[in-house]
Amino acid sequence: MKKLALLSATLFLGFCLSVSAQVEYKPKQQDKTYEQKREETPPAKKIRTEPPKDNIIKINLLSPIYSTLMLFYQRNMSEENSFQVGVGYMSFDGFGTSSSNYYNSNYTSNPHTESFYFTPEYRYTFSGSFMDGSFIAPFLKYSNMTYSADYTINNSNIYPYTSYTDRYTFNYQTLGIGICLGQQYIYKNKVSLEIYAGPVYNMLLSEKIPTGSPNYANHNFPSNNIEIDKNISNINVKSYGIRAGFTVGFLF
């Protein structure tokens, strides 16, 4: 009986040793170093340290080229939508438009143009967010324009020859409709840089031409097709043109 128990114990011990020999020994894995964990960790998303500001005051740096001062206020409405209004003032001495006919030799001198602008526009940011990115902007442009000049008439067909000069003032109110494409950059939620351009069509709303002078009937005025300045091709009472700008602004 003892021999049977000893044999059974021997067989069981041999079985255990054979099973343990078949199990692969795996050493304990060491903890990863800080550098290894840092390399395997995906980069964290950029997190804003403060919420985006919703207001920008801007000035068009190209305005002095056209003897104009243009200021804008932009208000953010959502991640993709914003609204902007612009106001401007233009004042310069231009060339004016000379006119003549078969009987009279007329010309202008000392022309001066003054205008006030109001430009509302809606902006949709299609690449970017919170006024930072590429945008498309349909807009309206209202202008109240005053043009004045000295008109001189030489009556060379009537003897004795006469010449006289009167100063006349014209007033035009126009409405422009257009659309712009542009790019605006927001730097550190403090400063904005922007460039934009697009076509605009100006329509004549009303005109006031001089009627009080006794010499008015002798003038061949250019009426509502008057060109304000031949050096500025896109500033006309009725015409197509280009609206463009490069602005710098401050967020608050």
C-alpha cells in the first residue's frame, strides 16, 4: 500500500514538473520611462486661454490713396457670421469735366469733390471661425457726393465777344451693390489684419443741379454722367467699379 502511494506521488510530481516546463517564462515588464510616455502621448489640442472677442474697430490703410478716410466696426454674431458697418469721408480737388458745344467754348476750373459714405455688409466666414479666416461679404454702399467747380463760358459767336465765370455745385446720392472676397487674420485675440476686394455697381438715386444763375441756360452741363476725377476710375455717379481695402484693427 505504501508502495502504491509512493508511486502515485512520484507520478503526480513528474506531471507537475512537465507542465511547468512547457509554460514559457515571461519576465516582468519594466515601467516605461517619462520620455517614452511623452513620445507616445498624442499632442493636445490648442485650447484658448480666453474666449474670442466679438468687436473690432478697423481703418482702411488704402484710403489716403483716394483722399478718403474709412473706418469700420465689425460685430461677431456666431462662429461663422458677422456684421460690419463702415463710414467714410472723401475730400479732394480733382480735374472735373470740361464741356463744350458748337456755339460756346466752356471749361471748368477749381473743382472740388466732397463725399460721405455708409457701407453695411454681412460676412460669412467659410474657412475659419470667429471672424478669423476667409470670408465672403455682400454689401451696400450709400454715398452723398457734392461736386463744385467754376464754369467759364466764352461766347465767341456773338459780337462783342463775352466771357463770364460762375461757380456751380452739384449733389448726387448713389447706392452701390457689390460683393467682396477677403481674408482676415486675428493675432493673439488683440489685432486684426484684413485684405479684401470685389466688384460694385453704383446707381444714381437722386441729383441736384444748379438752377439759380441767369447764366445756367448757357451751360452744357454733363448732368448725371459727370466723372468726379479721371484719376480715380471707379468713383463715378453711375458705373461699375472695384471696392478694395487693406485694414488693421483692434479687438475689444
